[in-house]
Amino acid sequence: MATTTAGPSRDLRAQRRDRLRRRLADNALAYSFMAAGILCFAVFSWYPLVRGLMLSFQQDNLVTPPTWIGLENFRHLFADPLFLTAWKNTFEFTGLALVFGYLVPFGIAVLLNELRHFKAYFRVVVYLPVMLPPIVSVMVWQFFYDPGNGLFNTLLRGAHLPTSQWVQSPHMAMISLVLVSTWANMGGATIMYLAALQTIPGELYEAAELDGAGVWKRLRHVTLPQMRFIMLVLLLLQIVSTMQVFIEPFQLTGFTDPSTITVMTLIYRYAFAVNNDFGLAASMSVILFAVLAVFSAFYMRLTRETA
């Protein structure tokens, strides 16, 4: 009796092993893709993150062996007068970028959505700056801002108006940087807004028109509520992106101008230009990462109900 019971149980185990083997064989390709993705994340994302965190507690100039110094890098940062200046300029840039770079793409998307002719042409024109390398866009605007024979001052002189120093002026430099960033990056946000606008059911607008709603009421009561989710997401992405601005101030005003030095240009200054201290630069990067992580978590929690 025991023999007859053991036989079927062995057959059952063998069938289970066969099914498991077939399932693993069928999913081998999927597992290989997953392993490749995990490996890429580990090498290019997780390892630099952990290595940067460790580096923030060390003194390292890539020449001599690193020395563990604990919190000394953070004490040095808080004692540096450029630390607060960089954060102030970064927050100012982010605030101005939201005024221009967040509202302007939405307005352009609404206009493009209302066009009846040449839609594809204007979409290409709006998105074209995004296709250019960022350094090329900045160099084009560097010619525009030239205080001598630049395009903007040439137009002002032709209109008999006073010229400006643009990026050379402490009062105009930050606004000039924001204009460059907005022009170079608004195409992506505009296309995403336009895609979201085209998913809004036309029946909602027809019902609003039957109720006598004008353009502004349709925008307020139909467009904005339907666009709420994408607008909240793009707001978060833009804040995180503009807080890491580097190319515009680095190329147009340099990393030594206190009126436009940002957190990222200060990191470059610590690592490559002045101190050659990668531990100090890593400490600044860790602080920036912590600020953005805390802000993102707070923002997601705050907007969870709204979205």
C-alpha cells in the first residue's frame, strides 16, 4: 500500500518540476532583460548614489588616497558664504522659471490646440529648440546677449532705445538666464500639454457652449479641471529640473559670478575649478538630493487628493 502511494507522489513531483522548468524556459528572455535592466541601474544609478554618499564624508582629490573626515565637509559648506548665495540664486531662478516656463507652454499649447491650419508646422517650430544640444542653444543666446553687436542690442539701437548689458548686469542676469532656459525647454512641456488637451472630450466643450460659456469660462471650468493631473506632474518635474540648472549660468556668466552662481555651479567650483575637493562637492550634492527628495515626497503627499 505504501508503494502505490509513493509512486503517484513521485510522478506528481516530477510533473511539477517539468512545469517549473518549462515556465523558466519560457520566461528566460524576460528574466534576461530584467537582469540587464537591474545591472544598468546598479552600475549607473545605485552605485554612484552610494559612492557619492560615502564620498561626502571623505576628503578626496583623486590624487591622494581618500581620508575619512566625518562631517567636516558639511561644516565647511555651512561656513562658506557662497553656500547661502548659491541656494538663494537657485530658488530665485526656480521661481522665475515657473513664471515663464510653466505658464507660457500651457498658453502656447492652448493656442496650438485651437488652430485649424498648419498645426504640424507650428508644433515642429515649438519643439525645435528641444532638439538642439543645450550648449548650442546657450551659445546662440550668448550671441543675442552680446553687449556690443548682439542681436538684442542691435534691435534696441535701431528702435532708438537704451541698450542693456543683459548677462553682464547683476539686475538683468538672472532674468536673461531664465529666458534662455524657457526657450530651450518649453517645447517638451508644450507637446505634453497639447497631447493632454486632445484627450478632453469635445462633448464637454459643446455642453459648456450650450450653457453660454465663453472662452475664459470654458478654460476655467473645462480645460483646467481636465488638465489638473498633467499640470501637477509637470510642475514637480520642472521644479526638480530647474533646481539643478547648470549649463545656462556656467556658459553665460561663469561659475564665479555671485549674482548667478547656483548650487550646481558651486558643486563644479568645489570639484574642478578652485578646491579640487570631490568630497566637498559630494557633500553639496547630497544636500541637494535631500532637499529635492523631501520636497518631492511632501509635494506628492500634498497633491495626492487633488490629483
